[in-house]
Amino acid sequence: MEAQRMKYDAFLGEVQHRLELATEGDAARAARIVLETLGQRIGEGEASDLASQLPREIGRHLTKVEGGEQFSYQVFIERIAERAEIDESDANYYAQAIAALVADCVQGGELAQVRAQLPDDYDDLFELVDAKATPW
């Protein structure tokens, strides 16, 4: 039996909590920016597979962009920083926190498949996924 997907409001509440954002709207914007940027980097098939395990309103951010672009983790962070109008340090934390939340939502080796598509410099994205303790 398939596990129940996290609800949209719960996902945004978790983003808001983890990133210490003032509003749910800020959380929705952060999730959109990070996931659209990730969706640009990973293959479209993998983006669809990952999106299928997330709340529909969240997962669509992975699939509404053209995927499969080749760019470094540094460029990934720069894109998030520019789109969110935050510094790169905050952009890195946003990406890591949202990646950890996505990891909490998916199963069946889906995250391992995403990681396998990314070069080694993306290991930083999964720092909080792999951490024994998290800041939240």
C-alpha cells in the first residue's frame, strides 16, 4: 500500500518552520524557487517521479520547467539566491532544508535516484538529509 502523501498545508508549514519564515506565502515562494531550480537540473523523468510523491501543488514546481540542464552546485545556489533575493549562504540553507523535507516525503529509493543524476559537487545539497541531527 502506498504511503499517504504529505498534505500541501503541512508541507508549507514545515518549510515555514525550518526556514523560520514569517508567512506561508514566503514558504510557498521558497519551495517554488528551490524546486523549480532543482527541476531544471535533473532529468524530466526523474522530476516527474519525485513530484509524484509530493503534494501536487508542490511537485508541479519540479515538472513545469524544462529539465536536464547541466550546471554546477554553485550555479544552482546562485540561481536560488537571485530568484529569492537572498544571499548565497541563505540560498544554500533553503536548498538543504527543502531537500531534507523532500527526503522525508519520498520513499522507494527515489531520492537515491535523484542523487545519482547529480555530480559530486551537489553532495552539499544533501547535507541535512545525511545529518544525524538537524537545526529544527
